[in-house]
Amino acid sequence: MAVMKGNVWLAPPPPPAVLKGMNIVMRPLLSSPLGRRIKGVMLLQFTGRRSGRTIKVPVNFHLVAGVPMAFTDAPWRHNFTGGAPVTVIHRGRRHATRGTLVSMTPGQMGEAVRKSLDTGGSAQRLGIKTAPGHVPTAADLAGLGPALGTAVIKFDFKP
């Protein structure tokens, strides 16, 4: 179900089976030489805090005020509470860095998404749709509330 606020709305996410299939394809692709050509996606590799397993997750890359971020409300985000080591593969480069989970209000999230869009982030990959000719403001995006998400993971590397 789409969440609407004026001239801006969020499309529903793809079905879980589609996401699983995309992840199966993206994990090796991002780690390969072809990964250099993929700008908007990065691969996170980290150790689960409870399971101790190695977890590899492709996520959308967002640059907000010069800081690389992943916007997510997925349960695995809790591995970054208080900060945790992570290997980020972005554009074919491997970065051993630290990721920190940051909770945000809808207003802060609207600002972060607007800044990401201003630096080349993809509204389509975020599921953001707008009326023809409308450029969403931070306030428009904040108006989507929790449906837009409430958490980001900030990374310490410089892209």
C-alpha cells in the first residue's frame, strides 16, 4: 500500500521473493570488477552480534553532507547500535570502516533524504514518487513520517 502526502508518495516495496533474488545477484556482482560501475549500491559485510555469522547485505548508497549512509529499518540494523566494524564494498573499493546506527525523527529523515537526493541519490530506489514536475522538499519527505524510515547507518569511510 502506498503512503501519500500531497504531491509525494512512497510506493510499496518489492515482494520479499524479488528482494531475495536481487540480493542473490547483487552480492557477487558488487564484489566483482563489474561492481566499479555500480554507483548507487554498496555491499556491507559484518558479523552478527548474536549469531556470530558473517552477514552480507547489499544496500543503497546515500551521501548526506559528505557522510556515506544506508537508510534502513531492516532488523539487521541493530548490529550497528553503538557502532560496529564493517567492510563496505562501494564502486569496487573495499573499505574497512565502522558503521553506527542513528535513530531519526521524521523531520531529520526528510532532511537526510533531501540531501541525498541533492547529491545524486535515487528517489526511485527509495520508492519515492512525485507528481509530474514536483520536486519534493525536506518537509514533503518528512510528511511521509515513519513510512520513509526512522534509522540510518553512518559510515566512517570517505568515498
